[in-house]
Amino acid sequence: MFKMKKYTRTLVLAAIAAALMIGTPYIKTTCDSGLALPFAVTGAILGCGGEKEPLQQPDGNEKSMASAAENKTELKVTLVELGSVNCVPCRMMKPVIEKVESRYRNQVKVIFHDVWTEEGKSAGYKFAVRVIPTQVFLDSTGKEYFRHEGFFSFEEIEKVLKQKGVK
């Protein structure tokens, strides 16, 4: 009987973890339902929490960030996607980002930074990323006007792009 209790606890915890993993992509933001803890737990379960290092100031290698606001004449928005190729929610974002890139090619520039690589770490520090994926929207001057953490649907991204006149 003692062993049954031990397995029951494990099964209950596994069921809770599965429910969090399944339900989290359908929550638009943590503010929609006050579920900051499940987002953190799900990120930990999926391995999307990143390395636990103290926040440091980025070094001077920000040339990729500086190019975020180039072509100001045509570009209205720069979408900076911060994530990892090894993160499940980040992989779910890939087709959405590709759709944005193809549909709004002349108006929106998309930049992806894998924050788990040496090259992408400075971008993670610069944008103070807490959770991946994170989408940062910059206007034509390079100023951040919107930020989202977690999975973000194409329809919701379109609403944010329309705020800056993207058609």
C-alpha cells in the first residue's frame, strides 16, 4: 500500500505538468488569467528557462541590434524574436514568424536571436529577456513599443503591427 501512494503522487504531478504544457499555449499573456506561476513551471518543464546566470550588461557587440532600425524609409516595424531552436514553444513560433516575414516583407523586418548561444546572449541581456520566446516590436526609429512573452499567434501579431500602420 505504501508504494501505491508513492506512485499516485508521481502520477498526479505528471498530470498537472501535462495539463500546464497543453494549456499554456492557449493563454495569450500572463495578464489574461494571472497565471505567471504556470508559465514559469511550464518553461522549467520544457527546458525553456535558459541558464540561470546573473543579469550582466551587454558588451559593445550590438551591431545586429543597430541594424534593427535600418531602412527606415520602407520599414515600419522591426520584430525581434528572442528564443532558441531547442525550445518547444519557440519552435511553435517559427511558422508564425515566417508568415509575418513573407506577408509583410517590405514593411516588417524580422530578426531572430537564439539566446542560448554565445552570439544571442547579448541580445537576451539587451532586451532583458525573462522567458522565451519573447517578441519585441520596435518602431521605425528603433524604439520598443510592444513586448510579448510566450507563444503569440499570427492574428495577435497582426493587431500589434497595425498599431504602426502596417497593412
